[in-house]
Amino acid sequence: MDTCKACGTILPFSGMKCPKCGFAPDGAPQGPSPFAAAGGSAKTFNSDKHILIMNLTKFRDLLAENEELKRMIKPQSEFPSSDEQIYKKRSLMKFFWPFLVGGIGAGFLVYFISVLIMFSTVMNVSTSPTLTQQQTQTYATHALGDIYGGFFVAVIVALAIIFIGLKISRKKRDDINSNADMMNRIASERYQMGLKNERMIDIYQDNLASMRRYEDLVPEEYQTSQKVTQIIEVLSEDKASTVEEAIALL
């Protein structure tokens, strides 16, 4: 099949005279349409209407597809422009370092306080006039043991804070990273939806370009798939021979 270079009508035979507008390419017969040669005007009429119905059917299919696409297409701005991970994961140290610093600081503070208390006791005992030298030495030995005890308590406090902080930090890290994975997965799925939406937009635009060759067949207010289908039904049932007659019967 070929198409008329003047009006775009589909021609059953290549190089024939257009039955719609009468345009004849070089070398084509300039007389009556080839459809009329086999059986007169009635044959030409039926062939013309068959071509009209074919064109209307293609126009109807394009309209129906674009009507469906128009319901499905969304603004492309609603979708991510890439599938890169926009939600970053966090490391353990992001949450753990305050507990680490706090634990070490708390341990030093406890140890420093215990040392001050011990030295204060030793000084009071050593300057007391009622105590013998042996009693003073005994108190000093006990104070030294208390300093070691204070160091042990400081280490326990520091380790306890660090251990608790480690558990809290791990939970925070896992929660945030899990949420980041979920958000990145959603973003990736939306990106794929955006690619599909972009393809639908391209098909929609291509259909609009294809429909321009058929727009003159039907008035603008009847350019919907439902109304064109009704026109095709009227023409197919031989109730009308032109689109205008079919519209008048609707």
C-alpha cells in the first residue's frame, strides 16, 4: 500500500489516482479512479467508504490509546532523575563517639574525686597530734588501698558507659541504615516508574503526530474514541456514506 502525497489517504495500489482528492502522481491514469473501471460509480463509492472506514479505525485506535495514556501519565517531575542512593548510611562511630568520650571522662572524674578524698584523709591523719606514728602509717596504707579501689571503680564506670553506649549506638545505626535501605529502594522503584512514564509520554507524542493526518476526517468536537466508533458503526451499516451524514444520524 501507498499513501496520497496530497492528502495522506491510504491507497490500495501504489501510484494510483487518489479517490478522495483526485491527485494523480506522474504516470498514474488521469481518468476515472481504478475502482470505477470494474463496476461503475457504486463500486467507487463502496471503495471510497472502505478507505474512509480504515482511516477512521486507525484514528479511533490512536485516540483510544492516547486517552488511556493520558489517564496514566504523570508529570515527570514527580520521579527521581537518577537511581543513585540519595539516603546515605551511617557508621557506628557517628553515634558511639559521645559515649566513648563520656565514658572515659566519667572514669577520670571518678578516679580524680577518689584521689582527692584519699589525700584529704591522709593529710588530716598525718597532722593529727593524738595519733602515733604507727597509726598514721596504718591509715596511709589503707588510703593507698582506697586509691586503687577508686581506680577500679573508675574503670567500671567507664566500661559501663561505653558498653551501654555501644548497644544504643548499634541500635540507632541499624535503624537508620535500615530506613535508608528502604528509602533508597523506594527511590529506585520510583525511578523505574519514571522511565516507564517517560516511555508513555513518547508514545503519546508519537500518536499525536500520527493523528494529524486523520484530524480533518472528523470535526474537533467528535474527536474521541467513543464518538469515532459510533461514526464507524453508522458507516459500516450503510446508513451513511460520509462522516457528515453519520454525525447527523447520531
